[in-house]
Amino acid sequence: MTTTASTINTLFSDRAQQVQSSFIRDILKAAGQSNMVSFAGGLPEPSLFPAQHLAKSAYRVLMNNGQQALQYTNTEGYMPLRRFIAERYLRQQKIPIDPEQVLITSGSQQALDLISKLFLDPGDEIIMERPSYLGAIQCFSQYSPVIKEVDLSEQGPNAEQLQELTQEGNIKFFYTIPNYQNPTGKRHGLSSRKETAAIIAQSETFIIEDDPYGEIRFDGEQLPTLHSLLPEQTILLGTFSKMIAPGLRIGWVIATPEIIRKLTVLKQASDLHSSHLDQQVLYDYLTHYDLEEHLQRVSNLYSKRRDIMLEAMKAYFPESVTYQIPEGGMFFWLEFGKQFNAMKLLEKSMKEGIIFVPGETFYASNPVFNTARFNFSNTEEDKMTQSLATLGDLIKKMERGDKPTIKWWPLP
Amino acid sequence: MTTTASTINTLFSDRAQQVQSSFIRDILKAAGQSNMVSFAGGLPEPSLFPAQHLAKSAYRVLMNNGQQALQYTNTEGYMPLRRFIAERYLRQQKIPIDPEQVLITSGSQQALDLISKLFLDPGDEIIMERPSYLGAIQCFSQYSPVIKEVDLSEQGPNAEQLQELTQEGNIKFFYTIPNYQNPTGKRHGLSSRKETAAIIAQSETFIIEDDPYGEIRFDGEQLPTLHSLLPEQTILLGTFSKMIAPGLRIGWVIATPEIIRKLTVLKQASDLHSSHLDQQVLYDYLTHYDLEEHLQRVSNLYSKRRDIMLEAMKAYFPESVTYQIPEGGMFFWLEFGKQFNAMKLLEKSMKEGIIFVPGETFYASNPVFNTARFNFSNTEEDKMTQSLATLGDLIKKMERGDKPTIKWWPLP
């Protein structure tokens, strides 16, 4: 028999049947091809990218050191960059990290994939916050785990649920985003962090601490990482994607030397190493220009946009829509009235050229339909206000139309 | 109970126990830290990297289009680069490829990982050439397949064995490197290619055609890809690593649109996309400078080094050492006398500051110990001759010492 379109499917792995394309990325792809006003992505504002500085860095690296930067390198990554990352944590978190504890990855997304490869056999149990990062749900799903969830409140993950789950079962890891979480924008408080660390310390499991937004802080003090509170049982993920530019795909993992060695072997089999050129260009940039000043510029603009979004929502959205004010990061998390369906709002708003992400996509199970994620980092100020006014009208109209009365009377 | 160094291992996946660090990369890492003369790696000659042209391209991209090149992009890759790759195949192989059939990957190594994710459940059967690329053995091993092997002769893979294996079982794919194979340097002849395509056409399986070296041709005509002979059942992998520079980690997959869509979803979960900057820089390079002229320079130098290695082996190696003259690529494959152990030769040669890779590492099972891979692309001409003379002496000494007689008499 010959392979035909109809028989190809029988050759695919179980995994390939399970993993679905990301709804967000499909929306974004559509948006990229049109003039939509998008609150949907988690994209940084491109005018903030230090393109001219990176141009000079790239030119310098290639002219002075091109033969090395264009050659294969070791899987762990470019040592001066690993050292820079380790030293910055020492300054900020006051705990020593050896450069050998730093693995450079192709963005944090690859870190999630390598960690899944290291820990997950089919049927293994993991814990995620509810709701959580869609890309993590999608990545873990490739390895067929059983995903348990803990609720996320304004203070942090529900400690009772976390305690119960970690005590009862064989949990491989607890995946958490303590700073300005995607999608909720929530930050775990200090006492929540200490409680989480204490619970995990009593268990035989790991924390995967994903921290892409920690440096995008508007208000409040910096808080300690879970890694600094429980280094032996925490794998910390960082990335330059939100700090500098995502097009470079350079992130990192901080873990014990034993775990780094294991992840390195898996990374070697996965892509040999991350772009050597991008690693050297980033390192040149970090040593020639002022990162802290750059981060201040990023935080200032995003903080301003958060304020504008906040003002517009106050002005135009009905009181039934509730939200917490994010103190950093890129997202507002909205809750609508109980019967409200955010996906239906999206259908209507797309006709007006406005997109966002309905919250249902961020739940590993039992989706909640009256929620939505709104990004504020990537929309110009004037478009933002105007579009949120339009959305406010749509929400109000839907609420009027969705009154329970219409459910009690049959349509003609 | 608390997690300690001794209990961590219990959390690792089955996969993590199976995958071993690459012996070659461990040797290379050691070599990189010393002044070894290395015939071990598969590294391109760095003085051939077009570093100045790439410096200009990087500067141009970042100054003129930095906001786009530094932003997230779609998973499939930068469309102008995908179009360039598709059009080049049309010119060279005379079959039309739609840009939608091109997926940009982080080197061919990632393509192998994505293909494994798409096809392999534990226990699935695949076929490899014997011997084959170590990085592929290592990558596939993450997914616990059963690896069947077909012998590789001067003409190509053994057709009878291939026929038998593809007819009897549920083979997911046949992985092959038809041009200047790693490690043997062998190229499949035209009639072998047609036979392979005919055998696979009668089966329900796929060809994974890995072609990193096809453009590094010294002698003979270009031959058709297996993909051009059997497009519906062949997934073709290409890379800029050997053509331009491996530090960029930019490769590609050519397949049917259905397979590309499936691979794209898996890539999205694995690293979102490959470096956008590197893709744009490469595209700028390809459209501003003459790739064919560059490839001619690469082939000329490697061809010269092959000749020098050949002359030195003729002059200094005993007649017991046999090899086929590679017509392209980067490697000689050596066979020693039956009782010879190449790993023992390596132990001795390392003391003289010379390294190469014993052939035993390239077998998925039943390793052959009297073989070795010698790379000629990355060693300067004068060092090459001198080091091969030293190796020739070591081989001759070992042969005298390894005479069967010593096995018949007990040592005192």
C-alpha cells in the first residue's frame, strides 16, 4: 500500500494529536495581516527596542570576533553572558549563583520544553496556577501530564490547595509565574512566597519559577524570587525577550549544577545550542550600554499605558466589569458578569477591528468564560482610549441583550 | 520528606535516563580548552565565514528594520527567507516548492527533534543507515524508538535490507544522509536514489532526507534529492550551518503543507520561533552578496584539504588502513585491520595532542571498533600533514604490538 493523505495520520505520534495550535497566535497571525487594534498579544512595544545600540553591537562583534561568533559553540551558552546573568542575580537577589548554574536557552519557551523532557513521562502529575500561561499549558501537553490546578488570588496561589496536592501525590513540579503573571497580572506577595517555599520544602517536588516580567515593575518594592528562598528545589527561568527584544530568542535557566547538566544533554539533542551570534551581540550590548536605564524607559512607558487603559476602562466600561490594577508587566485581567461570554464579545469586537484574548484559553481544564486578558504594552495611547470606548459600548449592549429574561421566553 | 541530591533522580523522566551526552562534543569541549590538533569535529573553517558581509547585513537590518527584526514573528519563519529557499530548490532540483512548504528551524538538529515529536511514540520502529550521524541517534533516542539499521555501501543503502524492513513492519521513517554522509563521507549513486524512492513508494513510511553537505561538492555532478524523486513521502532537511555559518542556527524543513502545519504547532510549543534577527540578517546577506561564489570558495578550500589529507594518509599510514575518497563534505571514513581498536589509538594520540572520533560512536547498535572518522575541513594544511605522520607512526606501532601472537601467550 502507498502512503496517501488519508493514511499519513496513522503515522503521527499520540503527542501530535494532543497539541493544538495556540489560539492567541492564530489571532495574532490574523491581526498581523490587517490593521486591527490589538490588546491580544504579549508583545513588547517595538519603538523601545534598542535597535541602534544593537546595530553597533552586532557590527562590532562580527567585525572583531566574527570567526568565533559564527562558529558552533558549547551547548551551555556563551560563558561571559552566563557570568553576566549570574552576577546580576547576586546584585539583585543577594544570593550567589555560579555561572555553571546558568543554561542559555532559545527563549523561556525552550526552557519549558527542556524541563518537560527532563521530568515528564506520560501520566505524571504537575501543578499549575489557575489560570496560567497558555504557552506553558501547550508545551507541557506535548508530554501528556495530568495537570492539577491551584487557584490564584490577589496574594498568590492558594496555599491550602498547594499543600494538599504536594502532600498527597507524586507531583513532578509546580509551575508558577510570581511576578505580574500571564494572564492575570497578579504578583505573589512576600508572605505568599515564603509560604510556597515552606510547602515545597516539605515535599519531594520542584518549583518552576517563570519570571519574564519581574523587571517590568511600576509600583512597589522588588520581592525575593522563590529561587532565592528555596534554591535547591527551584528552577528559575529568565529571558531578555521582555527586557530587551524577543526577536533574539535568548532566555536562561538557573538551577543546581546537576539539573543544568541534565538539561544541557537534552538541549544538545534538541538544537545543539542557541544562536551564538545573538548571545555575543547581547553580551556586547549589555557591557556597552546601560541596561538599568533602558529598563526604566520600558517601565515608564508601560506604566503610562497601564494608566491610560485604567482611565479608559473606568470611563467606558460598565461597573459589572472588575479588575485588579497590575503593578507591573503587560496585562489587565478582566472579569465580566457571571453570564457574560468573552468569546462572543471578541466575535463582535473583531468586526470593529479590535482584538483581545478571552480568558477561557488560559485554563488547563474547566475554562471560565466571563474573563479576558487585555495587553497594554503594545498599543499607542490614542488608539487605546478610542478602542476601549468602542468595547465599552459593545459590552453594555451585550449585557442588555443577555438579560436572563430572554431565556425565559421562547423566541417566535 | 525533603528533596535531596539522592532523591532528585527519582523525579527525572525515563527519557532523561536514556539520553547521553555526545562523546564527540565532550572531546570537542576538551579540545577547545587546549591546543589539540583536531580531526574530531564537523566544524567549518571559520576563516571562510563571510563575517564582514554579515556585519554589514546585521547593521543594515537593525538600522533600517530593527523594530520588526527584534519583535516576535510567526513560528513558520521569515517569509522572504522561506521564499528564497523554495526558489533555490526550483532552480537546482527543477521541482516547484511552495514557500508554505518551508519551515525555518533552529538548525537541522531542531528539525530532527520536531520530526521525532511528530512521529515517535515509545517503541516505534525507524530505520537508520549503519553507521549514521551521532546527533540523530542521540535526538531520536529521546523518544525511545526501536532503531533498525541498513548497511551503507559505496553505492548507497542496502536495498534488499531496506525492502525487507519497510515491507515487514510499521516503520515510521527511514533517516538517510544521501550526500557525503556523516560519518562515512559516502554519497548515494543515482540508481541507488531511484531504488530507495521506489522501495519507499511501495511502503507506508517516510524518508527523512538530511542534506547538510550537498552543496560542499568537489567532484561529480549534482544528483537529484530523494525529495525530488518522491516528494509526498520525503521530508527534506537543509541548513545554512555548513554553507554559511553554524553560529546562526538557521536550518529548514521541506515537506507537504500538512506536515509543515503539524511541525509548526510542535515548534510553537518548543521555542515559538527561531531568531528573527538571524533570519533577517541571513536574508539580507543572501540578497546582497553572491552565495554561489561563496560556496565555490568553501568547496575549493575543503577540496584542497581533502587532497592534502589523502596524500598524507598515502604517505604515512600503513596499507592495512583503507578508505574511500570523499567527493564532497568534510569527512574521511577509515577502516583499520580487523583486530584494531580505534579508541585505543585515540588514547595514544591524545597524548600527542591529536584527536579524531573512533567510529564505534556512530552505530545505533553493535558498534564496529576498527573504524574512525577524520574531519578535514577545520585543520590548517601544515598541521594536518605533520599530525597525520605522527598518527601513522602510532598506528604502525599499535599494529606491531597488537599481533595475534600476544593473545596466545600469557604475559609474565
